Amino acid sequence: MILDDLDARPGSATSLLRTVVGLYLRDLGGAVAVADLVALLGALGVPPAGARSAVSRVKAKGLLAPATLDDGRAAYRLAPDAVPMLERGDRRIFTYRQQGDDDPWCLVSYSLPEARRDARHQLRRHLAWIGAGTVADGLWIAPGHLVDEVEQILVVLGVRDAATVFAAGPPRVSGSFADAAARWWDLDRVAALHRAFLARHDGAVTTGETTPRDAFARWVRAVDDWRPVPYADPGLPAAALPAGWPGRASVALFDALRAAHAAAAREHVRVVVGR
């Protein structure tokens, strides 16, 4: 089952909950008391009723399952299928990867008839979500290191029989690769995501008198806002990017926020859950 939530809006209670779960629940042994989870979301400005509604939504998505802690408290645990999805997210979110000029690419060719229109729609959505670009109808391109994610999407959506995956060298195009990339990817949208992240978090790096609770709020919101960016951004080679590309600055800002707040944020979580 693909657990990535393509529709969660950064900043919403559901998105913040997914981010908290992804950041901390594995360190807590995979389970957390309901009251502690509500308290953690409270530090992010989510009221208890909103927190419980968000929990219901992510439970329905297959991310969490009800549990009981050793002390008898009601809790939620990670669903078994959630761990691979979270590990996949870790690699994308915390290890931004940019293509080199000679790095391999992955091409995906598929043909799905009208009778499988819903599957075709889902395939397009998921390929776009992981940062693939559209070369032509039924032909997509992605960085070579995403080939395993592409294969998983094809298998889970039940369309592996209708697709062929190629490992390829750098594309040979008429004109420049930058012109081709501008046709294959919506780089204006990707640049807007980078600029929005810079605008929202540029002043949040300094620690000063920041408490662990404040650090937790800043770091979780930064990760929540950043999470869609490295999915939308395929990490094109520098030569394929337009002038004034904001990606490098936003990647540097995210790394600086991590250095400034991640450790204190983790301490806040351990205090809340009593560990």
C-alpha cells in the first residue's frame, strides 16, 4: 500500500501530525500515548479536537493503528506498512540529491487503455509526486536514483504489466537541456515552492532564548513546509536550471534550521512523553 499522502496541505493538522509521526514515533519504539500525541500537536497550535480529528484521518490512511501502552494508556502505533514509507521519506527530505551531468536517468514508458483510465490517472499523479517529468504522452523521465520508487509505484498500482522502465544516460535533445527541462517539468512551480520556504523560515534559524518547546514548533513546521519541496524538485543538474534558481538557498536554509533546532526539539518530545 502506498501511504504517501499526496493531498495533505502543509500546515494543516493532518500534515503536521504526519510530520510529527515521521520525525519521532520510530524513536519512541513505534508507539505513543494518545494524550502525549495531542500535547505535542498542542505545541504546534492544534487544539485537542483538531488533533483527534487528524489522528482519525491518518488512521484511515493506514499510518497509525490503535494500541495500549504497558502502563495501560490508550495509544497509537505505527502500522507495519508505514515504516518503509517513512524511511523513503527520510531519504528524500533529509538528503537532497542533485543530478550530476553524467548521472543516469530513468525513463518510464506505459500504455493504458481507456478501460484503465483510473489507474492511468493515479500513475500520473504518483510519478509527478516523486518528481518525474513528462517527456511525451506515456513517457516520463526521473533521476536514475528514483528507479526503485518508480518500480514500487508501478507494482502497487497494478500497472507493471503496462510499463517498461529504461536506465538511460543524459538526454540528447534538440537545443539545450535547460529548454527541454522547462518543457518536461513545471520549474516555475518548483521555484515558487523554494521561494515560499525561504520567505517563511528565513528568520527562524537563530536560537537565542529559544526553549525546547519553541524549537520543536519551529523545526516541525519547517519540516512540514519542506516535505513537499524535495519531492517536487527532481534535483536537475545545474546546467539545466534557469538563472536565479532558489533551490540551493532553500536547501542551505533547511540544513541550518536542522542544525539550530532538531536536537532541542527532540528533547521536548522526550520530556512530553516522559522518557
